[in-house]
Amino acid sequence: MDLGIRGRKALVCAASKGLGRACAMSLAREGVDITIIARTAGPLEATAEEIRKASGVTVTAVATDITTPEGRALALEACPSPDILVNNAGGPPPGDFRDWDRDDWVRALDANMLTPIELIKATVDPMMERGFGRIVNITSAAVKAPIDILGLSNGARAGLTGFVAGLARKTVRHNVTINGLLPGPFDTDRLHATLKAVADKAGQPAEEVARERAEGNPAGRFGRPEEFGEACAFLCGVHAGFITGQNILLDGGAFPGTL
């Protein structure tokens, strides 16, 4: 399927690895010029070169912290008027809420709620003026089914989801959609860090916990990042203009509910 976005420009956050990288790669293969953001220059530049070789599009890498005002300014200087925005940031660490202080909560909100909102604020009006825009927020399956040791993430991402629910109904008339992609257990560094915390708490080997979790998923495995990337690319395409304000769960069927 031709997604109809060749020649568009995308800003993809936290894109040096994992799900952000997969989204950038899938968009690039559709002919979208990409600006990718991450904190660490080495892995980011390596990813940029891989995307260039795989797709032939223009890839700009900006090593900065997107959760800071300075980082957002650098990102928007490199890609001042994106047609596509993929919001993504590493999740807060797992733990017990009794151990978190106000600073922990502020960091979580800055990264996983306020930064996406600031980027939407900076880009959505020009998108509406041009009559095309796609915003995808990578959140978490924990928005739908909270995970007890990820309380910081649960709270911050749920806040973003609530905010977007109202805004997305206002922008769609101008062909600007805003949706959430909710990853379940994908084979990423983030997943394995979370499983290690679970394993350490239970006194089990991390490899054993990972194997049990993969086998326990209805799909019998963890998701592949490229599967996530392709879902993101579809939501960014011209054929997805009637999808907005939705939170699409990609979890291999792990959530047991009907809705």
C-alpha cells in the first residue's frame, strides 16, 4: 500500500533505538524525510546512517534532550515545520511509589506528558494551515492496564492521553489527526530493563522471567519493533485521516478485555 506521504517531513523523538527507531525507519521507507532526536550522539548517528542506506531519504540527527526547552528548540530548528510528529521519550524507572518524591514526579511529567504537549503546541497550527498533519504519541499499554511498578509512567502517560482526547476532535476537521500507540511487550531495551527489575524483586534469573513472559503472551512471543513501526507509518498516511483521538493497543492480545 502506498501511504501517500512521500516527500513529507517527520520529527521523530527518542529514535536512536527501540520503537522510536522502528517508526523512523518505517516512515523513511515510505519516502518521508526524517529528523531524529536522541540524547546520545553515537548511537543516533549510527541509526541515521542505517536509515539513509535503507531508504535514500534525507535524515537529520540532532543529539539533544527533547525533554528540555533547549532540546525542543534545537529539534524544531532542525525541523521547523514537520508534517508528521512522533512523540516518544524513555519511560521513568520502575519502583515503589513510597520511594518517589516530588522531583521524581516532575521529571516523569516533563518527559512523558508536558514535552509531547509542548511539541504539539509548536507544530499543530501550521499543520492545520497546510491541511495535513499526523501526530502519533507513543505511550504504553499501561495507559489501559496499569502496571504497579510503573506508577510514574502510568500517571504521566494517562495525563497526556486525557489531554489529547479533547484536542484530537478539534484538529481532525483540518486533516490533522492525533493518536496514541500503546505498546505492550516489545523486544526492546526498555522491556528487558523492566523485566530485570521484576526478576530482581522475585529473586529469579532475568532470562527465565523474560521467557515466561513471552510464552505467557497470547501470541507466544514479544512484539518485534518493526511491527510497531509499520503501525505508526500507517497512522501517518493519507488513508488514516478518519482515525483520531484513538489509543491503539499493540500487545499480542495480552489485554483481556472486549473494548
